[in-house]
Amino acid sequence: MYQPIALITGASRGLGRNTALTLAARGISLVITYRSQAEEAELVVEAARTLGVKAHALALDVADSASFPAFAEQVQQLLQSQWQQTHFDFLVNNAGIGISASFEQTTEQQFDTLMNIHLKGTFFLTQQLLPLLRDGGRIVNLSTGLTRFALPGYAAYAAMKGGIEVLSHYLAKELGPRDIAVNVVAPGAIETDFGGGVVRDNQQVNDFIASQTALGRVGRPDDIGGVIAALLSQDCRWVNAQRIEASGGMFI
């Protein structure tokens, strides 16, 4: 029986890891990427394999667009050698970092780092992988609740994610003839090590966010992986070009 294959960037930790294992539990094989955490990525691979699917990890720096052609070739070879396939089914552009600085204090280097990882990286990596994405496949791009509401310190980060949301509309339009749906998942504040773990480790921040969230707590990785998995399922085959916020009702 054919197992669909998902490629998830930045899946050695946090939301990417949770998404990978959620998909594995639903019978979807995995290619995950990591930048520096090879051991953590292998633990995700091992956990996925215990769930009965094939899984492999590849190194990738999403800030280095010059490396994308070689990475796409690696993916192609992996698909052929491990699955005897020429295409994969789902692309989840998850990899990212958080940089917090006021608008006045944001440096050009910080801006460029966020641009290269979140917007340029997603744009050109998706472009390189499109020939390997199966017709009828699905793309999910990660955004943030910060494109809807504003919190001081995230002007550059949120601007890049706003670009991702616009890009996703264009991808949905241009890839429609291939029956490829493209959607955005926008998490609210989540307890991970993202951004230095500020939501998870700073109790004052945690309490403030919980007080401004309709469901009365901050998010956890388990709150997001299932949303992404649902968008990749056949049940959501007619959902396209949508921004799905998963924030528990922050700032409503």
C-alpha cells in the first residue's frame, strides 16, 4: 500500500517535530530537515519509524538559497533509493527563527537574516522542489498570529510572515492547474524553544498571553501538528489559499 511522503523543513524540534510525528502516526512517510541538530533529527526519525513509516533526515540551511539545487537533487535521489518514487506529496515550510527587536533598534543584519530564512528561503526552496512535488499534492506554509495582531518587537519577523501569506495566495493561483492546494497555518504563542523559549520560560510573558487568549492558556506544539495534518488530508482537499490561525483565540 502506498504511503504518502511529506517533506518538512526544520523538524528536529518544536512545531516541525510535532507535525512530523503527527503525520507519521497517520501513515505518512517523512523527509525532515535540520540545520545543526543532527542528533535531535535522528531521534525524530527513529520515533517515526516506530510508528510504521519510512523516515529520513537531511541537513538544510534554509537561509542559504545557493544550496537549494543540490538539496533538491538529494531529495530526488532519496525518493528513488528509499521509496522507488520520483515525487513526494506534501511540503511543509516550517523552518524558522525568532528575532525580537523594536522597529527602531532592528538592524539591517537582523532584517536580512529573517528575510533569508522566512521569505526568500521559502520562495526559492519551494521553487526548487516543485518538480518533485506530485500533482494533486499540498503545500502548507507557516506564518504567525503576529500578522493579525501587533506586539512590539516583531515588526521585521511579522513583515516576513505577511509576505509568506501573500506568496501563498500566488502559489495557490499558479499551482492550481496542477491541483496543488496551498494554505497557511498561523500559530499563536506556543511553548517551545522558539525565540529563546520566551513564551515557555518567562512566566510573566506566559501569564500575559494566557490572559489574552480565549481558551485561557498559551499554545503547545500538540495544538499545531494536528492542524497541519488536517490540511494535508483528503478531508480538506477543497480548502485552498486560506490562512488558518491556530491561537486559541488570542486578542479577539
